[in-house]
Amino acid sequence: MKVAQLEQDRLASVVRVGVDLAKSIYAIYAVDRRDRLVVKGMLKRREFEQFLQCLPPGCLVGMEACGGAHGWGRTCSQLGLKPVLMAPQAVKPYIGEQKNDLRDARGICEAAGRPTIRPVRVKSVAESDLQMVVRVREGRVAARTAKSNQLRGLVLEYGIVIPKGSAALKDRLPALLEDAENGLSAQARQVLDSLYREWLVVDGLVQEADQWLRNLERELPASRRLQSIPGIGPVIALALLAVAGDGRTFKNGRALAAWLGLTPKQHSSGGKQRLGQMTKQGNTYLRALLIHGARAAVNSPRAAPDRLLRWARALAERSGKNKAAVALANKLARIAWRLLVSGGTYQPA
């Protein structure tokens, strides 16, 4: 399908378009006010840009929130269109059993017109930069942890135990390699020395990402306001800003907590309410950070001057530290939403 072959009056009647994004080939499905098909087909990337320029202002452009969606969402906004980004889980029921690119585009088009679908907020360039830094740091920390575990496991085969933590590894391993009486063979020393030099490189990359975060933190006053909440530090604050932005995408704090998977799973019927474990939906990385921060606040040996922390520690004594950490993480997400929306800092009760 060529954009030049499309009649302008046909495109003028389009009110909603579903787009199945890909790397270079895009499937489109466009309908008018009566949900009648106007045009469908496959377009290359440059042709898709021309197609967007031909659409009438205010036209809905539905897309799944996948790779490249936020960039196209910003392009649609610049052209006067209304981008509607949706989670793939929300679109799946509208696609059906038989799946191909055009069926996906039709399902996306139908889902974009449903009032019950909650769209994903299109990120600005600054928010995309922040999310990139957070994700790059996440990957580098995971690589450093994997390399640390590999080094500890290898030296353990020779009866040598290295304590937890990067500092312990950095202090102990060079001394082990220089000690000629600890039972390590020449081959083992050569391999461990190479792995240790790899670990130093990855550790340096993590420190570089930490510096990026510190630079961004100085430019974002909202980050410092979020850090006034107990259990939330610089990394969690910046991850929250990268995901939630100004918080206005969510109706309230509970919606943010539910989106992060920090609310109990519900299976109610016949007027009987049944609540189970947390749903574990949404952003896995941010949810883990909030739970870790809440666990650190609960396990802190310092006295709890805040009523929130006293409540969490009392819950830990009754139900265990893990449940208390999840419950406190839920409250931290709600408090963070309130600070993002209304401003101010956290005031301990």
C-alpha cells in the first residue's frame, strides 16, 4: 500500500488508527466515526511517517507500549494527533485467537476506542533519558552481581570463603592471589586474576552510572522531595520519576500501588471477598526497589520516631518481616504519589 495512492478525503474521515509497530514494517487499521474500515495495510517506516502527516488533527493513534512507542507518541503529539499507548495485556483480548500483523492492528484500533482502557502516558525526552540511565544501571548492577557470585563460587571450591559485599571482594581477592600458601594453583590464579579484572571494569561502569544518577538528582527537585520519605533513597526516587512522572497518570496512590503489583490479588464472587498474595504486576524493578527500601526501614536498628515506621515494625512482629516490608512498600508508593501530585515533602507523624 502506497500513501500517495490514498485519497485525501478518505483519510479526512479517519478518527481512529491502530498501529502494530515493528522495526521497519508497520501494520495499520483505520476506521471512521461509525467504526467502518477506511484503510488497512502494511507501510514502511518512511511511508508511515507520511501517513501520520496526512491524518486529520485530533485523530486517535493507538499503539502498544513497546519499543519505539514513546518516540512515535511524541511525533504524533507534534503533528496534532492524539497518541494512545496501551499495555499489551490490555490489547490481547481484542486480537482473537488467529494472530497476524493486520489482526493485531485491528485489535489495537478497537482497544484504543474503549473508555475502560487506561492509556500509558507518553514519556518526554527528559523522562526517557532518566529511564535509560535507570535501566542501564540496573543491567550493570546485575552483571556485577553475577560476576561477584562467579568469583566467590570458584574460590569456594578451594575452601576459601569471601564475605558478602563488593568492598570485601575488592579487599580480599588481591590478597588471595598474592598468597602462595592458600592452595590455589597457578592455573586458578591466572583465571581468577582475569575474572577479577573483568569485575573491576563492571564495577567501574556501575560507579559511572551512579554518577549519572547523582547528576540527574541535582537537576530534579522532585527527587529530593521523594527522598524525605523513609525507605526511599536516590535510586528509588529517580526510578519513581522515570516511571510515574508527575503522577497524574494514576487516579490516586492506590492505583499506583496496584500498578506496581503491591496490592493483594482478588478472587471474589457471590458477595464474598477473597484476597490473596500480591499481584506482582507492573514494573518489576521498581517494585523490588520499593520492597528493599521498606525492608531496610523496618530492619533499621535506629529508633522509629515516625508513626508509619512504628506501625510497620509492629506488623513485622505479628506477621513477619516480609509481609511488613510489602505492606510498607505499598504505603510508600501511595505517599510518593501524593508528593508527586501535590508537592511538598514528607512530614513524619
